[in-house]
Amino acid sequence: MKIYVTHSSSFDYQNELYKPLRESDLNNQHQIFLPHEEQAEPVSSKILIQEIDIMLAEVSFPSTGQGIELGWADAFGTKVLFIHKKDHKYSSSIKIISDDIFEYNDSADLIGVLSGLLST
């Protein structure tokens, strides 16, 4: 399964999102694209979003760029799963795109939640 991960730059996504994903079994089971991981060439997320199976959106912090990517995913009919840290408020407007909104406590819990969601 091809998964595109979108997030705000307002939190430590390298350590709290990218590192746990890369170190988990999910990394071996799926093709995970992390947009701010070092890339040899710039990638057009608009084109990439048309080719993925699932967009995983970490929405604990608001982000204009992420909103644009979510709009593209919605327009292309791409399945979107929303995740957010417990006690972080997310924008209620995301419910227009998907009701698949899941909460997690920490990196270990994040991987557990995602393992359950992506195994189905």
C-alpha cells in the first residue's frame, strides 16, 4: 500500500512521526512517503497524491500547506486517515473530508493505532 504522510511543521515530526514510522514494521509492509525526509529531487505532492492509496494526516497542529494537500486528496477521491495527539484540538473542518479520526498518546501508541488501521 502506498501511504503519503502529511503534517504541520509546528511540531517535531522528524522524531515524533518519521522516526517511529521508519523503525516500525509498517515501513516494511507499506511504501511510506515522508515529504520532508531527504529527497534527491523535489517532488510534486499534487502529482504524488494522485498515485497513493491512503493519505495519513497528522492534524495536531494547524497547517495551511497541509490543508492544500488535504484538498487535493479529497478532490482526487483519496482515502484520508486523520491522527492527532491526545489533548490536541484539531480543526473541525477535517470532518468534511473524512470521519476517520484517531487519537494517540505517544510514538509507541501511534504505531499501535496505525498498525490496527493499516492491517485492514
